Amino acid sequence: MELIKNPKFDFIGKRKIVYIFSCVIIIWGMVILAMRGRDIFGVDFVGGDMLNIELKERVTVSEIRDKIKGINIGAYSVQALGTEGKDFIIKSGPNTSEKIIEALTSIYGTEGEAFSVKGKSSISPSMSVSLRKKAFYAFLLGLIGILIYITFRFEFRFAVGATLAIFHDMLFVVAVLALTKKQIDASVIAALLTIAGYSVNDTVIIFDRIRENIRKTRSDDYFTLFNNSINETLSRTILTVLTTLFVVVLLFLIGGETLHTFAFSLLVGFIIGTYSSVFIASSIIIDWHRWKPHKFKV
Amino acid sequence: MIKQYYFRFLLIAAIIGLCIYQVYPPEKKIRRGLDLQGGVHVVLEVTETAQDEKTISDLADRALEVIRNRIDALGVTEPVIQKEGMKRIIVDLPGVQDPDKAIEIIGQTALLEFKLVSDDPDLLKSALEGNVPPGYQLVYYKEKDERGIYREAHPLLVKAEPELTGKYIEDAYMGYDSSGFPDVNLVFNREGAAIFEAVTAKNINKQLAIVLDGVVRSAPVIRERIPGGKAQITGKFSVEEARTLAIVLRAGALPAKMEMIYKEVVGPTLGRENIVQGFRAALYGGIIVLTFMLIYYTTFGLLADFALALNILILLGVMATLRGVLTLPGIAGIALTCGMAVDANIIIFERIREELRTGKSPKAGIDSGYKRAWTAIIDSNITTLIVGLILFFLGEGPVKGFGLTLSIGIVANLFTAVFVTKTIVDWVMLTRKIEKVRI
């Protein structure tokens, strides 16, 4: 069986449209992110308490929100999990979850009978600072690691193309998370790094072919050569992401609430990762070449 | 020629056998993280600031020992207690029955002090107005009434310097006082017993406050000299409270002020939900991938499927051997490995198709397919591995577990998708005359 036979798309010729599309989504998402502020981040990055409760009876988010309003604990948010209307996540300031449990007890009845606390966490501001730092270092290390490895295996310009494409993927996913009102927590950071590692796979496979074609043809018509290389590897680019997407879609659909945002980020990220491997990584190298011509020695 | 393959098959069989031996039975051999079985994860930090780094680090070391002793008394099966950096202590208690009690036991400073109470009412009065006399301090006595509810705290003026501290305690256990309330019995060591005897002898008819973490728990009047080094803390405790207090007093006080900066409790229901849903998703995802490969590449797809199954087996085998912790994102990591494991084979098979299209013989096509795909595979796997290792080393808890399964999966992938499939293909090509390859 074969899905795509001898494709001949002009990927690089379409790069201007692609650049504009990506910029629009990313900027739009970042604006929403800035507007939503702290609200979009999980307690692990801003500090505070998180409660995961399950009620015996169905209630609405706004009902819980109204009931908590009375106890004066500062800012908080209530989010429903799943569709049953019984499972909720309540985020609030540091050391306030006990008060919320008390309030829920007085409204719905004793804990363990009328409702149960499935999980809770409490993160102090100083801990959240170090978690943020760690996430930042993880990103930095990841990007630098990939940059160095590709420079070593290919050449610096390729490494920059690949790294910018990864960076694009991460921004794009964060933008989509902001637009879809998801929450950014430690699991999203893990997802973003996985996306980085995976998205670079497709890019590397295309680069590998470019490297081979440069050696074989000695051509310096890079525009055509890059386009051909992307087309020649297109079927495997799509197949590899497809098999991975099968799994990610299932994680997203039936993996449960805890994995929801993680799987969603992976889903968006893997699709965008393929898109950027095909449309962006090589295009950046071509644009750089047009700006400052360079003979690739691979 | 054939002999070389026997050796290879033997190696593959040995690895399969070893992994099955390591993994079986999985529910015993694979450690599960908090998110899969419920439990408690806390991070404590020494908050003492006026000291140099070395002292802080030593304090944290000593605190770690105290916490370890307390947790041993709790009887949790595989606790993880470790120091992070200079001043942090991470405690993981998977599967703990009563998370709130565990948190209390870990976090309580448990600084026990015996302090003499001033019997001068004027001094107390002026202290309440804000003029605490030098060498004294104000503490509050929180007493419970018969129903176990705290009555309003009332102030006591005590000497700042304690007569005796919890350091001299040899043993502590729960008992019952004369009115049937649980209390905590203390046994001092020899040195403590001598001090206690001297203090009680010198201060007959004075009040001795028993102060725990700055709050007076009881303040009995000394009636007579007490030899033998025994004392009781009464205070209308519940059985649970008395037991908890005995545990922390036996293990000793934390040597420094500590703040619980991260606290996570996962209930057992959530843990069960996570494991069921995670595995179901991974299983169905795996089945779809297997089916897809079979349909798309037929015989070669079967080969890739075998490699995938082997990849998962090796992944679990290594997890069990390293005593790695499987978390929910870790299961996602295994699922992703299913998706990625076949990638290497797709790259190889697509390359073989390409080579065959140029008119090469089956043997030459397959050989050059494998050879040319190799650079792409190694480059793409290493970039993912870089990320996997970063997540393992920098990540915490669930994320760390994800980094672990992802990294092992990728390394196993190089072995199964390349070495194992190539061995089988070569062997088939060698033992049977194959004129035409369909892929």
C-alpha cells in the first residue's frame, strides 16, 4: 500500500503564506495569553492550592463558584473535569484549600460522604519560582542540545533552521493553549519538550535527504534541491507522524482527565511539528541563503 | 554465514528471556508513581536564613534523618526521602493510607521544651501590656475541654531558657491518663532523668509548662521530686493525636525551622482511574499502530510489529531492573514509544521501496535501504533522546517518569527496529531463495 506517489509540491515557494499564518496564530495567542495573565498558569508555576473534588450529585461550575465566594479567600477559579458535572478542580491562593473544604462540608455535607477529595496540592511561591526556573533551564538546555547536535551532524545554518522551527512549534502550541483556555503547568512543559524532540525528527529526516542530495548532485540550485528533498521524504514524514498521532489521539480521547492537557498539547504539537518541518525549517535556510549566499559543505 | 545468525538469534532470545524474567509479574516488579497508586509528595525547605550555606546544608541533612525515622515509624512501603540542593528535602510516600496524618508527621517541628512558669501575677500583667521581662517569654496554653474542643488560649509567662528539651527523650509511647484520655508517656535517658529530678526537686509547687512547637500542651504543678526519668504529656488528646505525637517525639525534633513548600496528595481513586485510563489508551493506541503497519507493509509490517512488541518488553524490563518509577505521563511515554518505535521501520521500509524502484535486486535493495536509512534514524533518535534525558534529570515526579520511559524506549528502539529486524530479514533472505520482495 502506498499513500502518496511521487509528490511534487512547491513547499518552499509557499513560505511567505506559511510565515504569515504562523505569525498571526502566535501573535493572537500571545495577546490572549498576556490578557489572561496568571490565570492561564497552573499552581505549580504561580504558587497556590489546588483541589480536585468529586461530588455525589451533579452541580454546575457557577454554583460552586458562588458558594465559595462567601468565604473570602481571595482569587480562585473553578474548572469542571469531564462532562458528568461531578468532578472539579478548584485553584486558590496559598493555604486556602482547607477553608474551601470546610465551606464545601457546610454546604454539601461531610467529606467522604457527600464529596471526596481526590487529590490536592499546595505550592508555595518560593517553590513555584524554582519550578519556573527549572522549566526555563530545561527549555534552554533542550534547544541548545539540539542546536549543537545538528551543527555537529550537519552544519550551523541547518541547526538554526531546525531550532527556529522547534521554537515556532512551542510558541504555536502555547498560543493554541491560550486560545482554547487550557492551563499551562509542568505537564505542558514536558509536552513542549517532547514536541521539540519529536518535531526535530521529521526535520532531521528531510535534512538527511538534503545532505545526501547535495553530495550526490553537487547542485547549488538549493531552492529546487530542498523542494525535491522534502517531496522525496514526504511519505515517510507523513507516515511517521501518523502512527504517532494514532496513539496521541487515543491518549487525548480516552486517557483520562489528568492527561487531557498533556495529550492535547502533544496532538497540536505533533501536527504543527510536521507542518514546520515541511514548510518552515528548510525555508529559513533558503531565505538565509538568499540574504547571504553560502555554499553548503555537508 | 549461518552461524553468525545463530549467535544473533541467541542474543535476541536471551534478551527476551531476561526481560520477561525481570518484568514478570509486572504488578510486583514495576514500581508505580504517586499518580498511579495515590500517596503523598512533599518538599520541605529549611527557612533559617541567618546562617551560612554549610550550616544550612548540615541542618537539612539532620532534618532528613529525623524525617526518615518518623516515616519508618509510619510503616510506608517504599518511601523516597532525599535531599535536593542545599536546603530542600523531598519526601515521596506512595500508597500511604492516611495522607493528612503523614503530612502532619513529616512537617511537625516537634520541638519539645519544659519551661518553668513564673508565679508572679504582676510580671505576667506587665508582659501582657508589652513589657516582657528579660529572660522570659509569653506562651499560650491551648487546653481542650471534655469534648475535645480547644478552649480559648490563655497566656503564661515562662522562662525563655528551657529546663529540659526533647533531646533527652529515649522513648515515647501512647498511654491513658487517670480520667481515661490518651496521653503521651515520655522516658528520659539517664542524663535527662537526672536533670528532670533536679528541676522537680528545686521547684516544688511551681508550674512546669510542657511546650511543643511554641504552644503549651499542659502545665502541671510540681508536687514532689520526680526520680526515674518519666513524665506524661496530658491534654485530652484523641488516640490518633497521641499516637502521632509519640511518633514525632520518639524520632526527635527537626533541627531547624522548615516550611512545606510543595505538597501534593493523590487519592487512591484518582490513582486507580489514572492507571486504568492510561493503560487503556496506550493499549488501544498500540493495537491501532500494529494493525496499521500490518495493512500498510504486510509481511514487513509484521516484522515491524514484532520489533514494536519487543521494544515495549525491553522498555518494561529495563524499568524493572533500574527500579524506575512508572507514572501516568510515563504510560503516555510508553504509548508514544509505540508510535515512535515504528518510525524507524517506516523510514527503513520507505527507503527500501525507493531503492527497489531504481531496479535493484531484493537483497541489494534491502541492504542499501537499511544502510542509507541509518543516518536519518540515528540523528532523529538522538535528538529525541537529548530531550528525554533532560526531562528525566530536570523533571520531577510524573515528568521524570515520562523522561525515563521515553529515553529507555528510544534506546531500545535502535536495537529492535534496526538490529532485530535486519537480523530476521537477512536470515530469511539467506535461507530462502527470494526473487521478488513486496513491501
